Amino acid sequence: MSGLSVFFAENVEKNEVVKYVASKRFKDEKGNPVEWQIGCVTSDEDEAIRKSCTRKVPIPGKKNAYMPETDFESYLGKLAVRCITYPNLNDVELQNSYGVMGADKLLKTMLKPGEYQDLLKKIQEVNGFDETMEDMVEEAKN
């Protein structure tokens, strides 16, 4: 391959679904932890998710001036829901079994806080973020 052909869609390694044990509490009939499946989003999908979690807030002291503010917790939750292909978090029976409505709420109910945070880190890794959103938020605060 030479020139631009290395960039052609058919020559690029495909994103594979990553298997990940989000919690050792979910076990199959043999007692083994069940692997969840995590896929990758496109940059367009990521942008749409990010935009849905961004709002304009007024800049103090500047009339009619606004700046964007992203709710990173909401963004990561929506990104997780979009990337998890198994289990199906949109399954009504699964949501009903936990007494919640919505995939994001289900995910947060199913997992312990530490499990949830570890899963979010894995999802960011699968999507090519070398630095997690939490790291970037902490860096921005300092």
C-alpha cells in the first residue's frame, strides 16, 4: 500500500467489541463472572452526546455573554449507555427488575459506585481517550 490508500476505510483496523467484567456479582450458571461488551462510538456520535450535555451559562459581569458548560457526569453516563452493547440496558424487563426507567439510571443502579467508575474508565479507554474525563475535570479545577 502506498500513498493515501493506507487511509481507505477498507484498510483500517476495525473497532472490535471489548469484553469486560464490570462486576463479579453477575455470574453465569457455572458461577463465572459475566463479561459485558463495550463498543466504540464515532466522533460524530461523541460530539452529539457531548452537545446534549452542554448548556450555555451566563458569564458573570458580562451582559448577554455566555460560555458553554459541559456536565461531564451526564456525558460519561450517556457515553457508557451508547457504548455498552451487552447487556441491553434498554431492555424493559431488565429495567423493571431494578425498578427504574432509562438505561442510564439502570446502569447506575446495577453497579456499585466503584464498579461504575471503573467501567467509565474502561469505556473511555475503548474510545481512545488516553486521559479520562475525570482527570481532565480535576486538571481544569486546579
